[in-house]
Amino acid sequence: MQLAQEDRVTALSFRTDDVPMMATANSEGDVALWDLDNKRLMHVLQNAHDGVISSVDFMVGQPLLITSSADNSIKEWLFDGNDGIPRLLRSRTGHFAPPQMIRYHGDDGRHLLSAGRDQTLRFFSVFRDAQNTELSQGSLERESRVRHARMSALRFPAVTQFASNTAMSRDWDDVVSCHQGSRDAHSWSVERKSLGKYTLESSDSSIVRAVAISACGNFGFLGLASGVIEMANMQSGLSRRTFVGHTKAVTGVHTDACNLRVYSTSLDGTLRIWDFATGNQLHCINMPSTPSHLIVYRESSLLACACDDACIRVIDAESTRIVRTFSGHRNRITDLAFSNDGRWIVSSSLDCTIRTWDLPTGYMVDWFRVESVPVSVAFSPMGDFLATAHMDSVGIFLWANRTQFADISLRQINPHSDGSTDGSVAGAALVAMPTTAGLVDENEETVEDVEMDAVYMAPEQLTDNMVTLSSQPKSKWQTLMNLATIKKRNMPEKPAQVPELAPFFLPTTVSVEHQFDFGTSDAANIPTDPTSSKLISVSSESQLARILFNAHTTRVYAPVFEYLKTLNPSAIDVEIRSLPVDDQLKALKAFVCATTCQLKSKRDFELAQAYLHVFIAVFTDIIKANARELEPLLAELRNELKAQWDTVDNLIRYSACMIEFMRTK
């Protein structure tokens, strides 16, 4: 028997459920079904796959055919009709060319959108693979059969940039995309998993280079190669406004959270801020280098630009100033992403590194190197995963954020440490790419088995010029200052009544009947020692007094406050009141010197104030009576106290003014 098929045969399989049928596949993605009894061709599944079919297999004893192809898909066909023609039962597909851009869709961190060089826009679920699907571009299979063309020739050009917003997903399209070399942008519906209703055309027939969707989901923005930005209504597809000002192609466009401002970058080297309602330009910021990427963190109005000089520049949209500059990448930056809390910026580059930058400190806090060049990164809205896409891989890789489930000490890393700037520091570690089975295998250690670095402990005082508070609870020193009021409030209304004196065990007489012996107790017959005294020996010095005298001798007063920190408010009050008062006032002078020394160290500011308050309240009369003798020590204490309080007061007033300014503005 000899059967002929178009193109090269790549796989074949025989049906085993008593039906004489053979299936063959070719390099064009077609599957041919043959009737072996009649030696004829029954049916051809044209464009069953969009690439070379590598395997076809009939399930043993079942009318099921499994096919797999180089287009990164596996399909299951069911023969349940009388004509012998199968139907597609289920399939699993993915990108068959590396993705170029990935973004999280929605605020729950469960779904991803990905655009690849295979001219598809795909929807992925982080947790359920069964939900992964390609957003339909229409009836491509039917058109390919009618036109006798491959489906890749009928698809849109590859997506170069897209934007999504779930605010109005149930009402109209929620994704807009621009395509390579195309003058049109297309809307998509993730709800229907298909192409949307409208094609947004550029008004001047120039190529669409950047897209965005407003925070409300009502408006889409197109950044054109001519430098013009167009705003269209996502519900009707009609053009609403034009922003004119850029002289070269737009590279990025975004909006704020309240539809007040529009931000854009261009190849003309500027970042411009526009009025959303009128389209007028509000600010123009000349960047030190041409910006190629633009992202925005809407909650804080921070913009981040990746520039051609491999630097990341962060701009505050309120002050229109560059507030951070991050340098360290050795090649062009491919993508940026803000963390969910806006504290970090994650960047990827052609130097095969992925770096994390800390905005508050301005430091690089993490980096790692991968074998494949990362082209896109996306940070989960929940902060648990970082998604990456790579130049020579068709998959999307998820990296767990270890700070979510472990105590990780973040510290400054020299971003130039892999070069000649600091040869003593090792470069970025080469990390293996995640797999479907995870990072850990039998030969690798788990996170728990790896010896963690010592936990970083913050010093008591960051700098000597900073006035710091103690780590004691606020209630401790507040209770100490109001102890008299608390005791008065808790005083019982009636005095406590003294119970009648009675022995714990009452003695009984030796008799048949049970009777108590109310005679004299044995305690009255105990001989007394006339030389013994009934007074209890009491030491004349308290523990605080002894520590003060020792500290005054050695001029080291730190143990005084360390001892007071261990006491409760009532014990502190008793210790201060128990300070001995002699002719030379040694204890009082030592306490004043200890408080002055503590203020000079600028530590435990509120505790020093509270202890001094109690001390003055207790010894006011003695201080007045001996003012001349205590005047030098009190003058030094007063000057140091005024200096420290002025510093704290200025900071409080400055912070209050800034808060009022931001609130009113």
C-alpha cells in the first residue's frame, strides 16, 4: 500500500479502536486522515497547528487523537461523528515565539497579559493553566482555508506595546494595543477573550508607537511617531482630544489617578505634562538623555524613565524635578516596573541583569544575573511575584518575593561592583531560571537549610547629631508624669477595715466533744530575748543612690538610665523620692549631672524629660533653698535642655507645615 500526501510527512499514528484509520502530519501544520480499507484520503485538518507537527498519537482503544507542534501547543481531537471527521476537544497553547511585553491584568495579581513576536496577545492565569488562552483575532482558521494561506499571514503585526485597565471591563473593551509598523491601534476585551469593537486610527497616518488607558477606563491614548498624542473614547471609539507639542516620536504615555494630568516622553529628549481636560501643555522637562520607557506610580505621582544612557531617572510630577537617578546597568534598559507599594523599581537590561532599586534610600538593594536576556518585567499588584520574559524563551517566569515570607535584610549594594570600580566586591550571582517544577530539586538545598545571614540590628542612634527617642512604651513615661493623679483617682472611697486577729488554725481541747481552746496561746509562753530589737534594719541608701554615687565618681552615667529603664513607673517614683539629702547634696548633684550627660548624648529624650519632671516636683523646695550651690549644674542642664528642645520643636513645626501645605494644595 502506498499513500501520497502534500509536503514532508513528520509523524503518523494508527487508530486502535477497531476503525481502520491512519493519521499523518506534515511540516505545514496539516493532519491527514486516511481510510485504510478503501485506501483513500478521508479528510485533511488544514492549519491544525501553526508550525511543524512533531507528534500525532491515537489514544489506545479510544477515539482520541493527540497532536503537538512547534507552535508550542498540544491539542486533543475527538472522533464522535458518523462522518469520521474529528472536532477539537481541548487544547493547551502558549507563545511559540518569545514574548516582548508582559503586564499584570487586574489588581488581584492572578492574571497576566503577554504580547509575543508570534503576533499573538495571550491571557495567562498565574494559578490555573486551564484558563490560559489566546485573545482571538477573528475566524483565522476559516479564512486561512478560504484563502489557502497560513494563519500567521492573516494575523495582526506583532504587538509592540499594550495597556489594560479593569475599571470598565464589564461594559466595554479594556485593552488597547499598537502593532509593529501599523498606523492603527486595536481594542480588546479580556472578558470575551477576543478582539474588541474598534480600530483606533491615527489622524495623520503616522505609526502608533505608544498606548495607554486612563485610570477610569473610559479613555485610550495613542502616542504617534509624529509626536502627537490622541485621546479616544473606549466606549465609542471616537477621537476626543489631541495633545500637540512633541517634535519626534512618542515613546511613552500615561495618566494620573484622577484624570488631571497626562505624562508623555519622546525621542526629542523631553518629558511633558499635559492638562487632561484641555490638552494644554503644563510643564516640559528636558531630560539629560533620551527617554525610551516611561512608567508611573499613580498613588504618589512618581514617574520613572529609562534613558538611552542606561540610567533610570525618577521624576516627582508635583515639583517637576528629578528626585532620583539610578545608574549601574552596562547596556540598554529593556523594561521597568514599580513594586506594589511604590518603594522599589525593578529594571531589566541587555546586560542580563535584573536589579531592584530602593526609592527612599536611593540604593540598589538586590540584583541577579540570568543566562537569557530579560526583555520585560512586571511586578504583581499583591507584591508576591515578579514576572519576567526573556529574549530566547517562549515562557513567562515567576520569581517569588522572599520578603513576603522570610526576614530578609536589605542593604546597599554597589551597582558597579561587577566592574573595575570595586574589585573587592563580587558581582551579581548567576541564578538558574525557574521551571515548572520550581527552583529546588533533590540536589539543592531548601531555603530553610541555607544558613541565613545574621539579622541586621539597627543601632540605637544612627548619627550623633540626631535626637532619638527610647524604645520604651509611651504609656511608661506618661504614667510616671501623671502618677499622683492616677493614685488619687484609684484611691478607695472608704478606708480599708482591719480584720479581727485570729489564728489560722483554732486549737481544740482534748475531750470527747469537739470544743475550741480559747486559752492563752503557746506564742505567749515563748521566751523573749531582751537584747533583740523589734526594728527592722533598713539601709540608708537605695539602689539608685548607690548607682548615682558610683557614676558620679567614674563620670560614666549610662548605668543610671539603664537601671531606671528596668523599673515600672511606681518603682521609678519611689527611687527618685528615696534619694538621700545630706549637707553636700551628693545624690541631687549626681542626678542633675546624669540628666545633663544623657541630654548631651541625644538619646532617650522623652525619658530624660519625664525623670527630670519627677525630680523637680519632689525636690523643688530643696533646690530653691540651695540655689546658689546648685546654680552651675542647673545652668548647664537648662542650656542643654533648651538646645535639644529647640531642635525637636523645629522638626515638629516643619513637619506640620509640610502636611498642611500638601493638604491644602
